[in-house]
Amino acid sequence: MDRDWLEQRRQAIDAHARAQQDQRAREAEQAAALIAAFVADATARGIAPTPLTAPAHRGGARYRTGLRGWYLDRHDRLAVDTEGRFYVLTTPNSLRARLTGTAVQPRPAPLIVGEGGRDGDSIPLRDLLRRRLDAASGT
């Protein structure tokens, strides 16, 4: 193989990777701003945060997380805590977690929740947050 071609190919791959990383960072900033506005709006409307629990991957068990915030979806698997961090609240089944709770880590929020999933399972984050506020306000 021609060394120049290989070098050009490597540079193109690196540039593509940097562009994807930059795009993810921009989306994370936009999502963080949406979530910060949600937390402020929920607080202003008097929508009280609740203790967040994480469902096990299988079965009906739910584990304490030590977090307080608002569930965003009807299955209580997506949530935002009072600090404005986004969580996907699923955890492996664990006897220890039943007794002591589980630790879940925040993730960068996507602008399209469920993107790449089944048809009808994706929703813009902005719409999901608005629905949660509207449901809590009774509108």
C-alpha cells in the first residue's frame, strides 16, 4: 500500500472522530441547558422532587439510589436529579443492592431520547421535559 494513501486515510479518520466528538459536546451543552431550565421551572412550579429508585434489569425489584429528582418517562427509568444531572436508572439485579441501595452515574443527556431504538420510542429531550412539566401541572 502507498504510505501517502495510508497517512491520508488516517488523517481523514482522525478528523471524522474529532468532528463526532465536537458534535457530541455541542449536543451535551444544549441538553444540559434544557435540563437546567427544567429544574428551575419544576422548582418554580412547586413540583417536588422525589427519591429516585433504579429498576433492576429483570424482575420488579427497585433499588434505592440516594438521589432526589424527577422521573421523566412512564417507566421511571429516565430521571433528572435536583442538581440537573441526567440518569438512566437501570441496574443489574443484586441482593446487596436490595439491602444497601445502588449507585448510578449521571450521563450526558441526549437531545433525542431513545434515538436508534424502535420506531416510536424516540422523543426530543425538549418535548420529554415539557411533557413531564405539563403532567405534573395538570395541563
